Amino acid sequence: MGKQPRRTVAGGRDPREPPAMSRLFLACLLAVFPVVSMKSPIFGPEEVTSVEGRSVSITCYYPATSVNRHTRKYWCRQGATGRCTTLISSEGYVSDDYVGRANLTNFPESGTFVVDISHLTRNDSGRYKCGLGISSRGLNFDVSLEVSQDPAQASDAHIYPVDVGRTVTINCPFTSANSQKRKSLCKKTGQGCFLIIDSTGYKNENYEDRIRLNIAGTDTLVFSVVINRVLLSDAGTYVCQAGDDAKADKSNVYLQVLEPEPELVYRDLRSSVTFDCSLGPEVANTAKFLCQQKNGEACNVVINTLGKKAQDFQGRILFLPKDNGVFSVHIASLRKEDAGRYVCGAQPEGQPEEGWPVQAWELFVNEETAIPASPSVVKGVKGGSVTVSCPYNPKDANSAKYWCRWEEAQNGRCPRLVQSKGLVKEQYKGRLALLAQPGNGTYTVILNQLTDQDAGFYWCVTDGDTSWTSTVQLKVVEGEPSLKVPKNVTAWLGEAFKLSCHFPCKFYSFEKYWCKWSNEGCSPLPTQNDGPSQAFVSCDQNSQIVSLNLDTVTKEDEGWYWCGVKEGPRYGETAAVYVAVESRAKGSQDAKQVNAAPAGGAIESRAGEIQNKALLDPRLFVEEIAVKDAAGGPGAPADPGRPAGHSGSSKVLVSTLVPLALVLAAGVVAIGVLRARHRKNVDRISIRSYRTDISMSDFENSRDFEGRDNMGASPEAQETSLGGKDEFATATEDTVESKEPKKAKRSSKEEADEAFTTFLLQAKNLASTATQDGPTEA
């Protein structure tokens, strides 16, 4: 951006600042309407240090909303009374003291503005604020600036600045006269200069394992001292010396040890952050770590290469090693308590220790986030399913999307299980799908057929903005899946096929669907609602069966099928079933006909049974026929797509048996009525093991007996055989009485024949009438 023109007014006050009365009014408003959040979303460095004559660059972060991008930014200095006087603003104002040596640049795309100040003096030390708005009472952040004296101005020593834990090389020149004499380096103290190292092999015990002296050759006239893993206590003035007499070559050097200036990192709540750490090739084979420091306390290890991971970061942290001492640490699903200072380093035990190289960051977690909230834990029953909503930056709608499983390896790893471009890991085929819906910043991942081994942590990742990476923990609990589908299904090639899914009442208002699974997702299929389901007895009125129908099965229909529910754009539970497609063996149709042949014989064998049931109670017969016909009968095929010939045979059978049943029923009723009329004068006679009822009036009127009078005989008498000579061998009556029954026996037989002939004539008439009415009316 080009530099904006500055404006100054008398007295050094920014004309954009409100007058005293306006500030008083604003103060009253703030007293009446206090700020809801006590934490400002503005973030910057807490402490900035430099030396006289140099410059500093201070970056301040703010939420990149449309309002914040265009509102006033400022840098002000706090006075003893707490009032903050503006020194420079984004609207062009620059105070007299900052004219020519400071500027403020806004970067609205990244949500930052930078204040650059040059030609620092010790008078610039103090407390400042960087903020947004027309008043310093708005959104702001406190910054402390400390400017110290330049060591070069205090002495003629050459300055070697170095970060703590790093390596420094001090070069010491000498003349040719002292090229063959002892070289040494000592450190000045208040009482003299104590020897650190010399060319004879001596090393001070405080530097023994981290210092060395190199002499390149007599022609270069310089020797060097290398100090590794510099400590803060190593800072000070050193003396290089070649020779030991009055003609020795001496020079002063000043070692300035700097604590690492933390890099500012600004992230939103629920986003992710990556710390890229570069410690140098000298510690490439040393254990690495990342620790977190809060409120000046000790730095607690978050993760290291020796396998340690802090419990608070379990399932959402990865350590990514690289070459030459470089590595990265990625933390996903940031929480507000993750804010603070982070330090990466190298140390044999994977712990922070002074003298080892480190690198620092200051992480600020903005709670005013644009990333939507999503459950951090999802639960699914064993054998059931879970649905996970994964957020992504809407600008990355066309980027590849992934779902990976976090593994607690030594450094943590997350191998991909499924991606939007069609990749599905082999052991997850048929049970894992990544769907682009509902879109607009969210995609969906569905995992079904859950087992105990599926419990763990999973990550949602895209190729776009990695700060939107999120995590979720999956827990598998005991229970029954809500959706009911068959376990193993076989469809026959070329035949019709129907697959049903039972939905409980809690999904009554949800959208139900069937889809066919593939690597690219699950393609919806046409379905049909078959009404209430009997699988859920607690709420049959609301449970449903939704079926998938295939008119003619092909080999391409083989595979995994899912049934599930949706509520608007959100997916719910699913159930999976594998459909195998097979061909029937050659001659299977003939086998079906052979198997059907005994069924015809069964019809005839059942005729006697039907007649007996009709004689006992014709209503039972009619109800049984109706029930068996509705159910398809015991010989009906289980396949819903049975041939139409089976249905036609059933109709013919019913139309034949129903009139016959009515005829037999009418006969039974007629016999029962006539029997009741003659029952008054019945005597019981026992003949051997048989029992029969014979009317005495029948013996008296045997000659004039008509066929219709014998209809009073009981059914038991009709079924009992009285023929043969042995039947009367055990009679206990006298000779006269025993002869008369023989005569009556012949008359009863003749009369019974006549009565049965009459009954058959009446039955024929009834059968003719019933056949004309048709089976429907019958």
C-alpha cells in the first residue's frame, strides 16, 4: 500500500480524536453499557526490545471482519494518568515526535496492521497500545517497548549477537610476529580475565563440551573460537590474545546473547495451527520437543520424539519430522486454553533445558470465530453407524477433502481412510463414505457396521486452508442399531428383487432413502413405502418399511446397499447390507415344477380333512380358507416375485372348495335339526365296545318309515357299523326282544339309504346355486 499523507495540528493532537466532552460522553456510555467480553480480540507482542539507533516492526492482529478492515487503526503511548496519546493512525495522522521515522500500514486481507519505528532512542522506552476505533477505550492490546544502550557505543569491542542455545563463531586476528605463539580467549570479570580456552588444549569446565579453537593456518593470521549451545550467562566481554608477552596481539569482543523473540500466531477458536521449527543440522539426531508455557510458569512438554504426549492434546496433535533438524507440529481443534507461548527445541531427553537451541511462538486464540461448532465426541452402538459433519473454508469448495484416523504412534500419524476423489481404504469398503453434502462449508462422513476397533480419534482435512482442520472422537457403546435390515441377501439373475429396511418411530418425520455404495459415495435409488413395520412393537403406528425394488436383477446390481435417514440436509443413521447376485442352476425351473407336484396331491388328501372340519363347524372352515389364501398358503413361495400361475391355482382351489363347504355345512345343519326332534325317546344300547342311539319309535313304525324320518338319527349312529353276525353275540335281552332289533336293523338300513339319497339331492341343488353366485359372494 502507498503511504498515506499525514496531517498534524497544533499541540500534536490527532484531529480524529474526539474532544474532551465527547470522551466524557463515551465514558458514561461504557459505564452504563459495559463490554460483554473482557478479552479483546486485538493481539500483538507483549514485549519488544531493541537498542539505540536501530528500528522495530510491531505487528498487531484483529478479526478480519468487513467493519474491522476499514475502521481506524492507531498506535498510542500510555501516560502516567492512563491516558493514551495517539502517535500515528491509519488515517494519516503522525505526531511531531514520529515525523520522518514511523509509519502504520494496514493489511485488511490478513487482518493485521504493522507499526514501523526507526532511529530508536532510550526515550522511546515505555508502554503503548495498538488498537481499532476512534478511541483508545475501544479494542486494543498493550505493548511494552524497551530500548537499551548499544554495547558498541560503550566500548570499542566488536559485537557478536547470538540467540540463546545457538552457535557463535568469534574471529580473533593476530600479526605474523605472533603466528607461532599461543592463542587464547578469556572472559572479562570485575576482577580480571579468566581463561576460557587456549591452543594448548585447555578448556574451562563451564565450556568444556561446547567450545573449540580453530587455527586455519599461519597465512590467514586469524584464529576462531566456536561456542555451541550458548547460554544467557555466556554474554559479556571477551579478549582474544595471540602471544603472552608485551608484544601479544589483543582484541576485545562483546558477546550479546538474545532470548528468542516469539513469533506471533493469530488463530480462531476451533481452527488449527502449525509450528515450523528449524534448529539447525547440528542437532539433527537429537530428540526434539514442543512445550507450552503459561503465565511465566515452567514450559510443559506437549509432545516429543520420545513418545510423550500431553493428555490435553491427545488425538489432536501431530509431529512431522523433516531433514536437517527441521520439523513441524500440527495442533487441530484449538481451544481457548491453548493460547500461550510455545517453545520448540532439541535436547537428548526431549525436555527444555538452557543451552540447547530453541524457537518460540506466542499463540492467540480468537474466540470470535467463523468456524462453526461441531461435536467433539460422537457415539455409535456396536453394529450401528455414526455421521460426522466436517467444516471447511467455503472458499475451498473445489479442494480435495479427506478423513483420516489419528494413531498414537511415537510421533502421532493420521493415515487417510477416504477422500472425495474416490479413494477408500480396503478394509473400509462398503462401510465408509464421504459425501459433499450439505456443502457451503460442510461435508459429511458416514461410518457404519461399527466395531469396538473403530473407537478412536479422526481428523477432517482438506487440501485448502489447513487452519480449518478439525478432529472428533468416536466412542462405540453397547446397544441395538435403530435400523433393521437383512444380514445376508442373495438376488437371482434376471428375476425381480425386493429389499426392505425397517425404521423405528423416532424417524417417522425423517426422509428415508436407499442408496448404492461406491468409492465416490452412495448414489440414491428409487424406493417405495410399504407402510407400518412389525419389527418395532413399541410404536407400530409410526414405524415404517421402506423397500428397494429391482425389476430385473443384473450382475451390476451386486454390491453394498445402504438405507438411512435424513433431516433436511443433515444425514442421520444408516444400515448396510451386501447383495450377492447369483444365477440359478440349469434346470432349476423344472425342479420347481417337480417340487410343486406333491402339492396337487396334497389338495386331494386335504379334501377329507376339509369335509370333517366343515361337519364340525363350517365357520372354522371358511376362516381357515380365508387366512391361508391371504397368507399364500403353506406351500406359497417366500419370494415376493412368485409367478402368477401360483395365484391362479389358489383362486381355482378356493372357487371349488367354498361351494363344497357350503353344501356340507347345509347338510350338517339339516341333520342336526331333525335329530333334535327325535331325541326325546332315545334309548341307549351298548353293543360290545360300540355305542349308538336308536329310537324305539323307529322299531314300531319300521314298515311305514319314510326316508326323511331317519334324519333324526345322530351322526354317531351314521358312523357306527352294525353289520355282521358277531355284533349281537353278547346281547343280554330275551329271544323275542333280540329278534325284533334284527328286523329293525334291516328297515333302518333301507330307511337310511333313502334319507341319504334325499340329502344328496338337496346338496346338489345347494351346490348349483352357490356355484352360480361365484366364489366372491360365497
